[in-house]
Amino acid sequence: LDNRFSVGPGSTVGKRRGRGLNENLAREILELHTLGVDGGYGQQDVRELAMAITGWSVEVEPLGADGNFLFREPAHEGGTRRLLGKPYAEAGEAQGERMLRDLARHPSTARHVCTKLARHVVADEPPAALLAAMTARWTASGGDLGEVCRALIRHPAAWDPPPRKFKTPREFL
């Protein structure tokens, strides 16, 4: 999603090169990996998260092979950010990390990710009781996916006949 090219407009690199913000990764984080499309965020939240993760990059190896995570301070847009109404003080790389931690613990993230898991394993329209048990486990465990998966497979609704999700032997393996 080209976050390595995302530069804070007011950062050292942004001023020198005239480059700017890329919101792609921030939008994907909010929409696909945490809160979901209907998770209660707006365009300003996308922009604030994108600003917080400016400078987040990867080492680029010869021939285009990507390497390890790299924080490029000169490309980071400093300042306090506000995500979902909560302020995050400037802290360089740690500012974005704190935002991601809070997003992972958000109730909308629990609902969104648990629904995706249940849809994949149980049914396209998973039972409400199963989703409630999974999201409760998410909240109680701080988002521990192992615990959430155990809640899924231990719930009777996951085993109620008739089977709603058929998988090939290869998918099972």
C-alpha cells in the first residue's frame, strides 16, 4: 500500500521534496483489519492515522525484495493526533503503535474480526449467540486470537447441523 512513500507534509522530507501523505494503509487498517466499514470512523480518522504512521517503512533490498520494518523520523509528521475522539501525544513511532493497540481493543474491531472468523468457519450468516461469545472472549482476553478461536470451536452453534460451510480436503489441511 506504499506507506514507505507516505510523508508528513510538514516533516523535514515533506518540506524538502514536496511529497505528501498516502492514506491507503491507514484506510485499510481501519476498514479491513480493525473497525470495519461500519465501525464508526470517518475521513478525519483515516487522515489522523495516516499522519501518525508517516515514516513507517521497510528496508528495500536490491531487486525489490522488501526487508525489515524501518522508522524514518525525517518523514514523520510530528504533532498530537486525534483518533476516534482520543488524543495521542507526539511520540514518533510509538504514537502509531498506541493507536493500533487501541484499535485492536475497540469493540468494533472485536465485532468485525469475530464476524469474519465465524463467516469463514461456520456460516455466511453466523448465529448471534456465537458472535456474542466470541466478542466477549475477545474483550476479556484483550484480543487474543487463540482464545477467540477456542471460543468459536467450543460453542455449540459452531457444530449445529446441518453443516453450513463445506471445505475441500485441501482447505482442511
